[in-house]
Amino acid sequence: MISAISNLDDKMNTLDLDAVKIFLMIVELRSFTKAAAAMDLAQSAVSTKLRKLETELGHQLVERTPRSVQLSAAGAMFLQPARDLITAHDLALSSFGSRQRRLSIGFSNHIFGPQIPAMLSRLHSQDPGLVLEMKVGTTREIMEAMDCGSIGAAFVLPLDETRRGGEVVGQQAFGWMAAPGWTWDRSTSLPIAVQPSPCAVRAMTIRALEDASIPWMEAFVGGGVATIAAAAAAGLAVAALGRQVAPADVIDMGAALHLPPLPAQDILLYSSLSDGASRKSLRLIGAMFGSVL
């Protein structure tokens, strides 16, 4: 292992920094396709750069399977030196000061969950000079903020059939979330926790139940996903929640309660940004967001 590390050190001064960045992006997003999208490159260019880097190092860095991208043993050994190299490079570029950039974005609360800290950490490591302004609310609230210009981009669920033009960056899978062991007397209406109308997830919930001829009743109406999740965790009702936003104290009880499957919802990106730096950051956020989901 010592000789292998020494071999890497000998080659560090000849490495293509863009290729090293591509390697790190592939590792972060676990996908060649998403790495290419995040860096606004053709997938073939990403593959070519990585192969060139592997040739320079004399080691295969990643192993591709039909369903995943994983680090090889050599890739795992190279990962931290690669991060250190890019960090040092970026620090050198900013040694005479750099102007902060500000980016205002919004997220639907149905997709803003525990994965966000990891996404923010990855984003900061890739773009440390970026200052984010973030708004979280219902899809309707986020789109209204977008329309009035208070945010420059929005990650939301579909609002209705009249709103078009969003870019699909991922999908949110939904489940019937309730407290473990929660039961329902099927001789009564199913108690549900929902947000008030208009709400796309509320409409999806009711449509799924009515299509399955399951009677339902509102047991709790909350002003956000956190309140809906709290009602479900308290055993008041079952709630249709995205798997990535559901708290740890609820589980999917759909199969146990014989409830109909809920369709996955597209996550759409809307943007009014025009400058290249902001659009590059947004591509990175979109790729990372889709990856963690």
C-alpha cells in the first residue's frame, strides 16, 4: 500500500484537475449520467476524462455495474488525496479574495427532508463561495414566490395540469406512513392526516382511496409536512408522506392495512436564472438532489 501511495504522489503534478473534479463528482453522485448533467458535459466526455485519469494513475478508480457506480480499492485510496488536491487548488485561486455569489431557491416541503444536510454539505464542498437563500413551503407558495421574483429557482412537485415547463430532476416515492403497530377498524372510515386544499398530495391521497372504494375521514389537517408527520407518529391517523421526508418514528403501513399503492411524483425544477455561474450551481444542486432521492 505504501508503494501504491508513493506512486500516486509521483504522478500528482501531472494530473488533469478537471478529470479529478469529474472523478469526485462521479463518486458524490454515484452516477456518470448525473455527474455529466451536473458539470454540463456529455456523458462520453465524462467517461473519456475518467479513463484518461485512470491511465495516468495506472489504476482503475471506479467499478461500474448496470445499477451502480462504486469505488474500487484504488479509488478509495485516491479519494482523500483527490479532495485535498482540489481543495488546495480552490484555496489558491481564492487567495486574493473572491466575490460571494447569492442564490435564492425554494423547495416544496414534500421533498425537503433528512437528505438536505448531506446535499448542502456536498454543495459547499463543490462551491464554497456560494451563499444560499432557501425557502420551504407548499408547492403553491413556492411557485408564487417564483412568479413574483423573490426566488430564482424552485424544486417542487407538480402543481396542476396548467403549469408546464419544469425539468424533471428526480422522483419522490410515497407511502402510507403511520406509527408502528397502528391499526384501523375497517368497519369505520380510514382516518387520514392531510394538508388543506389545494394540495397535490392531498388530492393524490383522496383519489387513491376513492379509486379503491375505501371510505376516509379527515382526522387531522396540518399546515405543513412536519405537522402531518407528527400526527401520524402520534397515532392519530395515517398520512401519505414521501419516503425521504418521513421521520424515523413512522413506517409505511400500506401493505399491513391493505391500502392501494401511491404513485411516485416527479420532482420538477423551475428556474428563471440566466447567468452562467448560477445555472451551473443549480445544475449541481439538481443532480445532487436527484442522487440523494
